Amino acid sequence: MRVAIPVFPRFTSLDIIGPYQVLVNLPDVEVVLVAESTGIVTDDRGLIKLSVDATFDDVDHADVLVVPGGPGSRVHGDMPEMLAWIQHIHASTTWTTSVCTGSLLLGAAGLLDGLTATTHFSAVRELQAWGATYVPDRVVTQGKIITAAGVSSGIDMALTLAALLTDQVTAEAIQLLIEYDPQPPFAGGSVASASEGALAKVRARLGSGWEPYGVT
Amino acid sequence: MRVAIPVFPRFTSLDIIGPYQVLVNLPDVEVVLVAESTGIVTDDRGLIKLSVDATFDDVDHADVLVVPGGPGSRVHGDMPEMLAWIQHIHASTTWTTSVCTGSLLLGAAGLLDGLTATTHFSAVRELQAWGATYVPDRVVTQGKIITAAGVSSGIDMALTLAALLTDQVTAEAIQLLIEYDPQPPFAGGSVASASEGALAKVRARLGSGWEPYGVT
């Protein structure tokens, strides 16, 4: 089974490594990072530099596609080769998935029109612009497309996917191997549950115009 | 504020990227990956290849040290330079931390003797061999040393640390930015809560000799 993960400049690191750390523990799996050209691709902070060995031309099918997000995913117009590759690979997948704003790349590739999907809470309008109906869930499955909410949600998505690809006990064993027994120190990891103080800081960080979905 | 993360062959990717994705969102932070030499360092599956720009000689102090784990952390005898660097950096830190079997590197550096600590559930005896008292908690703080349990626990540890370094609202805002509102699809992410089926698979994977801590 091959899992392919496209990598592009200004990806968000955990969007890739969360699902990777789950899926790489599947039996008989090959995980491949793929980019426009081989060499170093740098994350959204300029600090994590992934060396990628395969190009879009090298990988012409995958059983599972995991599309990460990050600021780079919002400039899809600059990456026509990747969008064409996503469309092509999607035709061969059993599951096509995204994490965070990776859903915007699925949208830009025309894969979400008329479907329900989720994304990072800051990208709801952009997602809707591709014809998707936003659902504020952590993991949304419609047909063979699974979209996950922001950044860390890729771990939950990948465990769900692991069970679909194998069986529940195998997915549980992976969850145990990575000791995924989360104990966040605070409440408020979602917009719906966040404190006013945290929302104010995030609003300042994301800049003018962003309001939590559902707030008018 | 400088956060330093040593990287060594056969690290576990999420041990690094989990805490990284939290701590890089702190205000005025510099996160630096450090290795014995510059260039590519490859993870425990041979798939994630990090390009590292700084050597142990280049980094002589840090406010926060995050030591990741992975199979490579169990061959500490092969990495005397890194152990010496950990000892040296620890002298200047406000917080010295580990994820997963990174605790074995803290132990090998002589930093855990007589302290309580945690680690990946498969490494309890190795941790105890360094004079530490194992506590089966997800995050254990004693003095300025914070150890975390396996792999994914580094996210919880880093959020706790983020609050210690700033304030709770700032940590909550980071938790919201990465949408850390975990919803594992299954129970059983810890040895204490795992199903018999998952434990059997993990036991087979880890090989003879491993039994869950507390089981005789």
C-alpha cells in the first residue's frame, strides 16, 4: 500500500508528520513524500527543512493521498503542477485526504464541489468558495474523501483511516504505539470551546476580517 | 528565547514535530535543530529526512532543551558528543525536556538520577537503569526537568511548557491555532486503557521480554 504526501513551500510541519507517524505504522506500507522537484522544501516558519526524493513525475498512483496544509496551500495558483498531480492521483486512490488548509488544495483541484468537508477554522470561506459545504467537525468523510480540521487533527484522521484500511485492533495498536492518549492541559482547542482570551489572541494573530464561523 | 532540539539518526519524527509545532508559536522564539554535523538526518523509518543547519559546536546555550526519542536514542553510547552537549546545554536552560525515549538520553547524560520521570511505555526498565523513578504519567515535572511519555505526548508537554514560559491564555491561543481538540477514534491510547487485542499486537511488535509496566 502506498501513501503519498505532496510537499510544497510553507507547509505546516505537523500537518504532514501527524498522519505520517500513524500511517507509517500500517503493515506493508510505503510512505512517499513528493514535491515539484527533489531537494529541500521548507516549512511555514523556515525552520523545518524536509529533503524530498520524489517528484510529481515519479509518482503516478497511490492508494492513499494525504494533502497537508499551511500558508503555502493558500497560493494554489502558483502550483498548477501539484494541482494536476492531485487530480491525477485522486483517480487511483482508495482514500483521498487532507489536513488543515490542505482541503483548499483539494478544492482548487475541483474535488470538493458539492461535498461536505472541513478545514482549519480560519479557512472556512475559502473552502466554501470551492463549492464545498463546511461542517465544523474534526474529521469529515464523504465518499472516498476525508478532510480534517486544523493541524493536529491529522492524527485523529489518520487513526480513523488506519482502521478503514485494516481493522480496528490494528489501528488501536498504532494508537498505543504512539501513546495517543491525549491530555491537553487546557480546554478550548476548538473555536466552539475556546476562552474569550484565547480567541482574542488568535483574532489578533489572524488579522482583520477573521471571525469564528457561526458568529455574525 | 531559544529552543534547541538535538537531532540524531533514527529519531521518531512526531517526537520532534509535536513540541516544535507548539513552541514555534511562542512570541519571540527561535527554534533551532542541532546535530553532530550539518546536513541530512533521517528518521527511524528512513522516510523523513531533516536538513539540519547547526552543529553541537554552533549552539552553546538554550532557554529550552527538547530531547526527542526514537530507536536512535537507545544507542546513546554511540553519541558521546551529543550527551556532552546535552549536559552542557542543560546547565543554561530554564527547562530541560524530553519526549518518549528522549528521556533515556537525559538519563545517559546523568540528569535523571534520583528524579521521577516518564518515558515511552516500552522503555521503563531502561529509564530506571539511570536511577530515575518511573511514574506512568503523561507529563512529569521535577525541578526544571519535564519528561513526557511516548511520541504524541510531546504535544501535551509543550502546551504545559508554553504556559510556564508565558501565561495560560497564550498557551490556550496556541492550542487553538493548532486546533488541538483531540478526538481519538478509539479508547486505549495508554497501556492502562488498551484493549487486549491491541496489547497483543504491540507485544508482538516489541518482541520478547516486553510486558506492560505493573504486570508481573
